[in-house]
Amino acid sequence: MDLTLATRSTAPGRVNLLGEHTDYTGGLVLPMAIPFATTADLTPADEGYVFASSAFPGEHSSSREEKPDGSWSDYPAGVLHELWALGFEVPPFRLALTGNVPLGAGLSSSASIEVATAVALLRHAGKTLPAEEIALLCQRAENNFVGSPCGIMDQFVVTAATVGHALLLDTASLRYELLPMNTGELANASIVIANSMVKHSVATGEYGVRRRELEEGQAVIREQFSGVRDLGQATLEQLHAVQDRLAENVFKRCRHVITENVRVREAETAMKAGDAVKFGQLMNGSHASQRDDFEDSVDEINFLAATAVTLPGCYGARLTGGGFGGCTVNLVRSTDADAFLHSLHDAYKKKFSIDAEMYICTPADGALARSK
């Protein structure tokens, strides 16, 4: 792929089908890209490094000396700083961002911005990087400049996804496999995303708390079992062996991650067989684990998930994303998807007086596939 010619790049959002809060402990994730996307239009300039967004007023001028200020521009500016850190000389530019990935919904609008920016700036600089290096660069931008301790999943699938497939990623090795969503029963199923329209105020702080709890439990398991690299390699038997050394909340958080990795492995088998029923059961199990062990769900999300599985054609439903609000992801028989969407919307509105946004999605291409 030639990254030197185009002045426009596009990167999708994503929804995670299974494997939640496993990507920063060396575990497995199973996301797919969605049709919503961010577009970056780059215009060469005589001087300066300017970012603009249709979603926010004003423009932002970057410099090597700047510090993050907590605004939207930290995401693209962080990417530029990581390119500079690699020693890449990026000529002056003005980069305009537009898009329709819902903000704050857990569909990875931030990674979409980062990856679209990275591909555009690489082209402008006449440089190329493989998918995993683009993803890692964008993750560093979010970790180092934005200050969010995110894992690698979002940036990786946004970069490397392929239409018609989910992406099974081992976050420890960055090995990945594209799994079909167009075989067997899965060929006649749709993904319905239900945006609860709520994001509870504890979300940002609690995400960091959960990560520290997992790291605490992981350290104890490593100490007890020298051959275990991280929770991605740990077993329930090993967790139970150190249970008396863990606070109850730490034990529960680790139990979620370990069982979630098992569910992703089982989902791989189900997807290759086109088994929508089994895949839906795994989604339901994931939601119960997030609700009870990871404790990052909320009343609105629990209502959406519990109501979804009572509706005709629904195989499974779960919280997706960081938690404490955001979206559910639902696997639904395609012939029932429209009726499902309207029924779930109306039930949620009746319960919470919230007009939720809902979307029927198919697996989309990532940024590199869109750039070929």
C-alpha cells in the first residue's frame, strides 16, 4: 500500500463482541469494525501543524513543546508527538476531522480519530508502518499524551479489521486471526448496538481502579506461579490457589478476566462453525460476569441486556466498552432485527424516559483496508 498519494484517510469505530477488560492483561479480544467512521482530510501548509474538527469549535496548533490540555485535540496531537518521537519529519499541514462515530458511547471514537490521523500523517510524511506498529503508536498517544491507560484492542481493530469478519486478537503477542461472521447461522444474524445515552460520572476513575485491581491480582499470581506471564495465561485453578491472599474485589475482577478469556476461545470455535446460538450464550455469560464480578455495569445497561434476550430473534446481549454506561451489543436474527430494535427502544424509553440511539451494523473494513 502506498501511503504517499492520498490526502484523505478514513478509520472506523468498533464494537467489541467479546473479551472485555482483557486487553491490558495479555488476554484475548474479539472486536469488529463498524460502518461509522472518522475521516481526516489533510492539506499541506507552508508552516504550522493545525488540527480542526467539525464536532468542536476552533482550531488547535501543535508544537513540540505543547502539553495536553484535556480537549479533543489531545488525540490527534498525541499521534503527531509519537511520530516525532520515532524521528519522523512531518511537513506542515492542516488536518480537518469529520465523522459520525457516536461520541462517548463506547464505540471507540477516540481510536478512530487517532488511527485516521496516523494514516494521514504517515502519508504526508512519505512513511509506512505495518498495522501493528500503527496501532501501538496510537495506543502510546492515548497512554502518554491523552493520559488514558487504554489497552491495544481499539487501535488494533480500527487499523486492521476486514469486512465480513471479526478480529480475534491475542493482545500479548499481537497475533490475530480474522473470524467469519458470514457462515452458518451467523450469516443470517445482525449486530444491533443499543446506546444507553448515559455515561455515569464514575467511569473514568473507576476504569483506573479496575485496572489497578487486576494488576494487583496478576502480581500475586505471577509470584506464586513463575511461569505465568499475566492474567491472559492464568487459570481459574491458579486464581483459587491464591484467593486467600487477595481482597474479595481483586479476586472477582481477576475471575472476570480469566473466565472472559475462556469465553473468547469458545467463541472462536462457535464462529468457525457459524453457531449463533452458542455465540449468544457466551455473550450472555460475559454480561453476567461484567455485572457481578467486574461490576462495571449500571441499571440502564442491565435493563437493556435483560430485555433484549426476551425479544424474538435475540441470541445474546452484553455490555460493550469500558462500562458504567455506553452501549450494549446484541446478536439478533437478521429477519427480526428491525422489530427487535424498535421493541428494545420502546421498552427502554418507557422505563427510563431516554430516547436511545440504536444501530444495525455489519462488520466493516479497518483503516488500512480502506486505504488500498
